Amino acid sequence: MLKKFIPQKPGSGPITDEAEPGEIPPIAKAVEPKTLTENQSVMADIPNKNSLANDVEIKGSIKFANEFTFDGKIEGEITSNDGILTVGENGSVQGEVKAKSVIVMGKVNGNITVQERCELRSRSQLIGDLRATRLIIEEGATFVGKSEVSPNKNMLKELGAKELSSKEKPHEIGAPR
């Protein structure tokens, strides 16, 4: 059976066809809002990516975490303990760069020190010294300066272990005598 809703003044209950004149209308049940008990943030799994466009000019220093793409001009230093820096095609850095990993597509006039890997993409320009664990230079990149590429201690241990195992005498194959 369908019920007909008749609008009423605030404070009075809803009236339906079932209510007879003079009777107290039945009370409608209020719908309780459902609450979510999920405490985790939706953004927790997505790393923070920061970027500055090519119309930005900075005189000073930048410190960042996670990922940072810089496409503007800076006179100063860019530092991060465990971040990944990308200098965009329009990016120009006049100063020191220190980060976990660096990708250069623009121009850097200063020293770069990275804990892991440095990439100099084609049409990039680095005028300064470079210290890295791994170095990748694409064809067409310009690099004027000194580079110090040294693997980290764990890699040195692995290389040392491989050399020792190759120096050991070969195992003999056959039946024991």
C-alpha cells in the first residue's frame, strides 16, 4: 500500500493516508547517517610530487623530500636527503645540487653530489663537478667538469665476493676415489 505524504508545518509530524482525522499520526523513523570508521588516508600510498614551473625564479635555497621537478631558474642550492630531483628542459640551476638521485634535462652550472644515480639526458648541460654512485650520460649531453663515480660499500663487498669466488680453485667433478 502506498502512502501519500502531505507537507506540514515544522514541528508537527508527517501525516499519511492511514491517519484518520483527529488521530495522532504515526511517527516516521529518522534515518541515521552512516559513519565511516576508516582511519587511513587515501593519499598515504601516493608519494608527494612537487614541481615548480618555468616562470619561477628563485634566489636562495630549496629543500625537499620525495620527488621534485624544477623547470624554473634558481641561484642557490637545491638539497634533499632522500629525494629525487628532476631539472626540466627549461630548468636552470646556478649552484650546488645535493640529492639521492638527479635527472638533468636542462642546465646546471655548479657541482652535483648524489647518493645513488645521476642522469644527464640529451640536450642537458652540466658545467661543474659530479659525484655519484652511478652515472648515465645520454648522447647529446654536455658535461664540462670532473666526475667521481664510485659504487657504494655494499656493491664493493659484492664485487669483492665475486672476485674471491672466481679465484678459488675449481671444483672437481667425478666420483670420489
